[in-house]
Amino acid sequence: MVQIIATAGAWTSALSNLRPLVKANNTVPILSCVLIAPRPGGGVAITGDDLDTRITVPLDAEHDMRRKAAGICVPLARVLAFARAIPAAERMTLAESDGIQTLSGGGASIRDRVMARYLSDDFPAGCDLVDPLVECEWGEGVCDGLRRALPFASHEETRYYLNGCALQFRERWSLVATDGHRLINIPIGDHVGKAKPRAPFDSAILPRALVETIVRLWPDEGPVRVRLFASRIALEMGGTLVVGRLIDGTYPDWRRVVEGATGEGLEKILALPSADLYRATRHACDLIRVMSGSGYWGSCCLYATDSAVHLEARPDGGQVVVPVGLALDIGTSPMRPHFNPIYLRDLLKSMPGGELTISIKGEHSALVFQTAGSDALALLMPMRGAFAPGQPVRGLDAEPEAEKPAKAA
């Protein structure tokens, strides 16, 4: 007989960490289950796997699993629902005997026969985590960098290698993400400690789902131990182990793009507080959403009159003008590039706060965003503008009447 006893709160906490990974209605039935096995340090380990990411979380529990040292498989949704239905302080027991699984606690119990499709022998086997290419420790700054870079990752299936964040090492560690319209580079060298490259290492592409998992499970205290392999990455996050498959592909040479956009000929458009521009852009997006009946948002443009900066958009023939604030500096570039307001809002949310400088090299070049005191850099491709900002809008503003010719006598 197998018996595992822990409080309902402990069951809920452990299984909730696996819930986004383990789907209830999986086309492969065993992947809707978790594997519960004894842990060498005491208690049990609960593992979920979707064939791309494998997460193992600890559970402080009393157990008798001598007859099932390899573990047992149980449907996650059923156990989690039962644990949530009873008080957190109540003791909850999972037992298995003669092919019958029983959940009991809080005076209630459910019993069901173990299905042949839920046998532990069919649960995906883990990979051997030996001989990593790189071993290092990540600080909190890496988690913050992943959180900032994730909105820039692509959702496009054709260029699958852009569907994540690239971890790269050339003289220093950095995180890069792009979807072809915008790009961000966040140096994280100050937050990577005890790096031990055992083989030549250039880059690893972390899938979007894996990045979301890392950010969600990041511990409150202590560094995260990281081991990078040719096709996988393993992270020890407190008592939780996350093993994820890397994207098999070559990341674009983003350095060449940055060098092309920031080389000789770069001209400053303006400098202003990042928080002011983010607030104005978010406000403008809300107004454009209200005005745009067709769903087409069009472009927006920044322009300055004296030292006052405004953000203007014209969705569906209307006009949205939002004051940004006072510019800290107005550059020499005469260009007023147009850009996607949603892309600008997400970019500003990911950039560090402080004095933001916007520059451009040429009419069709990418806009360069840099914050004072930070090495983070973002690029945003401009759009073709269909209006001149700060000018009258046809159909909305009164136009001067043309002089009528005098009638002949």
C-alpha cells in the first residue's frame, strides 16, 4: 500500500505551481498526470512534464512508498480540486492499494480505480543532467531582465527561433528579444555570478513558455543555480527544479542591426523623462481604442512645440492629441517618425526609468531608445506616416474660406 499525508494547504501550494504546465484535457493522457515519488532528503517530489518543460516541486509529507519507489501517477486536476475543497490546515491523504486510489481529508473521501493510461511506467523519463557547457548563478536582475525582454519575443510560427529570449555571451552576458519590428538588448553581466564555461558557448534561445515559467517560479531569496546544455537548461530555484528544452535554431545577428542603427550619423530627436512618455502613450492607446471603430490603430507621432512635447494619432480620420510634458533636450534631427503606439507602450514599459533619449540615423532607420545610467538599448522600426503632426485635420478643423471673385458690372 502507498500512502502520502500532508496538509491540504501544502498539496495546493505544490500542485498550483504545476497547474499551468499540466493541462487537464491533454491529448496524451499521461501528460495530464503528475508523478509523485520519494525524495532523498525527505518528503516527496511531484513532477509535471509536457515534453518541452519538466518541473519538479517538493512536498513536505509523511509517506510510505516502499512498494512503489518509482512513484505513482495521479491526475493533477482531481487532486488539486480535492485539496482546494477542504480547509488548508486539514490533513489530506493520498493512498493507493490493489489498483484503487483514494483521496481523503476533512471528513470527505473519493475513490477511483487506477486507469491503465495513468501508469507511472508511461510517464516521460527525465534526461541526464551531466557535463553542462556552462554553470553559473543568476541573481534577481536576470529575472527582471527576462520579464522586460519577454514582450519583445515574437509569436510568429514561421520564424520560430524568434519565439523566445536569447541568452548570449560575447565578452559579457546579455538578453535579447525581437519580433522583427522592435528589439531590446539588456546586459545582465552584473547579475551572473560564478560562471564556469566548460566549452565554447555563444547563445541559447529560451522559449517563451519557459521564460514565463522561470519568472513565475523565481524564488523570493537566494540566487538560482543554472546549468546550460547543448539542447536544455536546468535551473534549481530553491527546492524546485525546472528543466526546459531550448529552441533549436540560430538567432539573428542583432549586433549588426544595432551597429547599423547607432553608427555614424545618429541624430538625437529629443530627450524626456521615460515615465512621462509612458504615461502619455498608455493614455493615447486607451483613447485610440475607444475611437477606432474599424480596429485599425494607425500610427502615432511625437512632436515638440517650443519645449512642450505632444503625442498625436489619427485613427479612422479622427484625432488624438495627448500632452507628454516638457522635453529635457530637443535634438537637431528634423525628422518626425511615426510608429505603432502599442509597440511604443510596451517598449517604454520594458525600458528602465530615467532620462530617455530617442535618436534616429536616417528616414527609414530604426528609432533608438536609450536611458541615462543604463546599458539597455531598444530599437523600434518606424511606420509610414500619413499625416503631418500638429497640423489642421481635414473635416475637423475650420478651413479659411476662399475669396469669391467679384461679379462683373
